[in-house]
Amino acid sequence: MTKIIGLTGGIGSGKTTITAFFKEMGIPVYIADDEAKKIMQSAEIIAAIKNAFGELLFENNVLNRAKLADIVFNDADKLTVLNSIVHPAVKKDFQHWLSQNKNEAFVVYEAAILFESGKYKEFDYIVTVTAPEEVRIERVMKRDNTTREHVLSRMKMQWDDKKRISLSNFVINNSNLKIAKEEVVEILKILKIKQKQS
């Protein structure tokens, strides 16, 4: 049976970089946040979001993701409502993806709120990606062209590294790319996963 490695980390920790390393080594990766974005464009989910948050978030039936993010990342209850709409659809999509990869020994499921959602309990191993807080803030400000205050408010909605690490099997410090890649290789060795790259 396929074993699932859950991969997570706080905003700006560099999860995308680490998942790219796993992919490079031939491990199939499901990026939950990317799939959620696609799912949120489906008629069914759009209708549910309109019902919960109103028409004002839509322009020509296109969801204004920035407006929605502003609402949910400043209101824990509204974030819970959004998650209750999107998470079941992502779960169903992942099960379908998993069935397509059922011959794989290991797959990676990457999500920002693996612990906060309680989903981590469904996986065989958990990898947490960390980086110093200042580095994370700088990365997100640059990536999203946003303010320090905005990044800090997003961070407050997530668990801190100490809490994540206490429930993880592996931790990757993503301050130095070369070392981070070596840590991915080390995890594969420990789990006896054969790298498929040439």
C-alpha cells in the first residue's frame, strides 16, 4: 500500500522548493493549495462561496482571491467556513489522485495547514520545513508584494514551528538550498525510498 508523507511548514518556509526536490527524485507530489485553487473555480464551489460570503467577492463570476484572503486571514470563524467548503472537495480530489498513483511506494502530500486542519493524523510520516522567521517574512513580502504586517497576521493564523516540530518525524531547515536538498536525500535513505532520477 502507498505510504503518504505529509509535508508542511509555515508561510514562507519554502515548501514549494522542498516539494520540487522530492519531485526531482521521482516521488509524486500532490500540492493541496494549488489543487484547492483549481477546485475553487468549479461551479459547485463558487456557488457555496457566494452563499457563505456574498456576491461582492466576485467580478464577472471570477472570485477575487485577494479580497477573500483579506477576510478569512483576519477572522478565524470565516476561515473555518471557507475550509469547510474547500477541504472536502480537496480530500475527494486527493483520493482520486492517490488511486492513480497506487503503484507508488511513497507519495508526498504538501499543505500549509496540515496540523491546523488535523489532516496530519491521516499520514504515515510528517516532514516540517522550517526557516528563520525573518527569512520567511522577507520571502513572503517579496513573493506576494505585501507588507510585513500582512505577513505577520498570516503567521498568527498558523501553528508555530515548535508545535509543528513536536509532531513531525523529520524537519528540514530550508535556509541553505544545498543543505536542504541533502536533508531530502537523507529522508529518502532513512525511509529506504529509491530515488528514480538518473
